[in-house]
Amino acid sequence: MTLYPFLRRDPLDVRASTAEKARESLELRRRVLDELMPALVAGAEAMAEAFRGGGRLFTFGNGGSSTDARSVAELFTARGLPSVSLACDSALVTALGNDVGFEVVFARQLAALGGGGDIACALSTSGGSPNVLHGLAQARSLGMVTVGFAGSGGGRMAQEGLAEHLYVVPSSSVHRIQEAQTTLYHVLADLVSADAR
């Protein structure tokens, strides 16, 4: 029982905890939409312009954020906009990680595939993952539109100004950050697709 203390809880406690988490999540999502809508519109306009000019979207992140990066790419692809997640090719990611270094797995792919007029979208809950930061730095050096999603204070992603369109979720909970980021990138995809053609 000590390894699984939740097994001893009264089901009413689980319900109350779940209801509280749902309330927190909803409040945070509403807050970030209210606060970040002007920035989302600006980012959407830049992305739509890039797509109209023949640009492509490259997304990336680690762990749960890599799954979110894949979701972002799929959202845009489903809308007829060219998108790819750099975290999806496990053979390439592990080869680069093993042979060159994990901190450059996204930067090396962007150097090979990306160019001016393309879009780089980085997702991180901390805003401090070295490989994500290197990817954004590479994208900026190539003249790509840079978009970033981070949590808490934005970490180094915010401190170093690596994403010209940065959406910081004001929370320290990884779960709440990722839930709010999901809302933000769905709204961003809707805004972009309405203006990209």
C-alpha cells in the first residue's frame, strides 16, 4: 500500500481531486486564451504568410512535448499545410543522438531540411531543453519564423528570445502546462488555416 497510497483513498476524495484538477485546467485555459489572443493572432499571421509563400512547418519537443509536436504537425497537415514533426523519426533521432549528440537532434534536421520562409515550432514545458533551444537557434539563423510554447516563466526560451512568437503558460504543473498548450496550438491552427490560402 505504501507504493500506491491512492488505493486507500475514499472514492469521494478521487472525485474531489479530479473535479479540482478539471477546474484548474479550465481556468488556466481561459486565462491564457484571454491573455495570449493578440499574440496568437500575430503568430498566426506570420505563419500564414510563410505558408502562402511556400513555407513548411517543422515541429519538435521532448517526451510529452514530442507527442504534442506530432499533434501540431498533424493538425496543420490535416488542413492541407505542409508540416512534419522532427521527433517522429526514431532512427534519425537516435542516430544523431548517438553519433553527434542529443543536444543537436533538432538543429541538425533543421539545417538539412529547413530554410528561410519555413516555420519552426518548439514545444517545451520548461523552456530549457538544450536540444529544443539549439533547434530554435538554428531556425533563427536560417531565417525561419520561430514559434515557441513553454511553461512557467518560459525558461531560457524566453530569456534568450529564441522564439519570435512565444506562448508562455503561467503554471509550474507539467500537466496543466501541456493541457493549456494543447488549447493554444489548436486555436493557432484554426487561425492560420483561415488565413493561409
